[in-house]
Amino acid sequence: SRATLVTTLEDATRRAFDESSPIAMAAMMTTRLVVRNGVGCLGRRAASSAFSTRGTPSRPATSRRVAIPGSRVDFAVRAVATDAETKTTTKPFRRHERIASIKGADGGESRLGDTVQLRGWVRTVRAQKDLSFVEVNDGSSLSGIQAVVTSEAEGASVLANGEITTGASVMIEGVVVESPGGKQKVEVKATSVRLVGGADASTFPLQKKRHTLEFLRGIAHLRPRTNTIGAVMRVRNQLAYATHTFFQSHDFTYVNTPIVTASDCEGAGEQFQVTTLLNGADGAAAAPAPPPASEADVAAAVAAAAEQGAVVKALKEKKKTGEATKEQVDEAVKTLLELKATAEAMASPAAPAGAFPP
């Protein structure tokens, strides 16, 4: 029967392997799967389909043959390696070291003799016959670090050919040594140089000289490489980090709320009305619109404005002869403007509050 076959297979598995080993556990799983799928698949699908799992990455596997005494049944057991066995061969992720951490508070003296890898952009290059000096900065500090490249270093030909210029991105490996110069305490004696991305020296806008902020506004994609903008970015980063850390520690939730900004460009602000009261939809009654003015009232307002205009004209003439003062003229002009505004409002009444323009 099927139950008897399962028991026989499990007993054979225990005798062939250690019961606590992963292979024994995998073999017993195989016996159940094989019997469930039928005796006919013992020699065909036990090692292939029984352990195939969709979406599971491949792992090292070991296969062993199991034969049941007194029977013709012979099947293969395939055991997959556990996570503990594969972790020893997986290389853990490690981020490259920044220049600021290499230099540290003592200028890098505590790192003398260490092998480091520099990744950044070239600030300056001074190439000589058998020796080249490359200053590299990755944006983690104001000042970079100097790398000394000899002709014996791997990849030194890119310097000899002039491929590494100001603005190029490089990867330099070497040993931290004491610098004989007075501008820095340590430097890196390069053992290998690699050009990651080149830059055309004739068109690259950032040079060793100081640039104005007006000039940097035109090269927004490159200005973070400068000391000024780089320092501003680091300060903003620390401020934002401190702010978010404070609120997160007090169980606040950061959300992005919609913002409606006031913008009135070329009359755009007159096209729409932003309000929370849509014709009293929120329960607040809209103010009743004033009744339209009659034609007689409009004509009277226009006549009053015209009469005041004549008064202003007469006062200006008297001002030329000294009979009227500037204050009198200004007062008359103010009255004229008010009368004109009243006449225009009566001629074209405004839309009621809360209503959208047609």
C-alpha cells in the first residue's frame, strides 16, 4: 500500500543519512512528494520537480542515490544548501570610505599606512615626466586629498595621455603616507588609477579660481561641487536631519500637504477664484447682490465726474499763476478719481461674492 511504501522509504533514508542532517530532511520530503505523485515518477521526477520552487534563487545542491533493500526502487535525493552555508560565500556590502573620514580630526595622521580608495572629482592636476599630483574631492569636506601617481602605478597612462583633467571623476587606490608639503599632513601614494568619467578641459566651467554666485546660477548641475554650495548643502542636510529626528522621536508623522500659492502673473489671478464657500454650499449664506443702478443714476454719476474734471483743469491753470496750491489740486484730483470709479462701478456691476466668473 501507499502508507507501507512511505514507511519503507523513510526507514531507508534514516539508515542512509544522519536523521538530523539537512539531506535526511530533504530526502524524507522527497519520499512523501514522490508517493503522492505516484510510484511511476520515482526515477524521473524525484530529483527535478520535487524541489523546484518558483522565484527561489539557485543554491548549491548535493545529490545522493538511495536504494531500498529487497526492492527495485532506486531514487535520487537532492538536498539544497541552507542559508547558513551560503552566507559564508556571500561578500557583504561595504560602502566606500569618504575623504572626510580618511582625513578625520587630525588631518589623516592616524591613518598612516592604511590602504584606501578615493572616489571623487578631480580639482587640479599637475603632471610631470614621471610624477603627477592629483587633488581629489568627493564633496564630504571643503578640502580634498592629494594623490601622488608615479609611472609604476596601474593605469598611470591615462594621466600621461592627458585624459584626466579638472572635473573628471576618478577612482584611485593607494596607501596613506606623510606629505612632505606644508599644505596637507598626509597624501595618498597611488597604486592604481581608473578614469570613471572624463571632462573636456576646454569647456568645463569650474576652475580652481573663485566663481561668483551669479555665474554658478547658470550651471546648477555643477555648482554642488564648489566649496560654497557644498558647504550650504551640508548645513541644510544637518538642519533637516535634526528637525526630522526631533519630530520622529516624538511620534510625529511627516506628510506632504497640498500648497496653494498666491501667483498673479499677467492677470492670471483674475481668471479664477479660490474659496471654501461655493455659493453657500458650506452653510454660510452669500451676501445678497446690490440692485443694478438705473440709467438716470449712471448718467448723474458720469456728469458729476465730468464736472469735477473741469474743476481740476481750472485749478491747474490757477496753480500756474500762483492762485492755487498743489494741495488743492491733489485734493481735486482725488475727488475726480473717486467719482470716476463710482460711475464705472454703476455702469458695470461686479459679480456676487462666491460666484465664479463666466
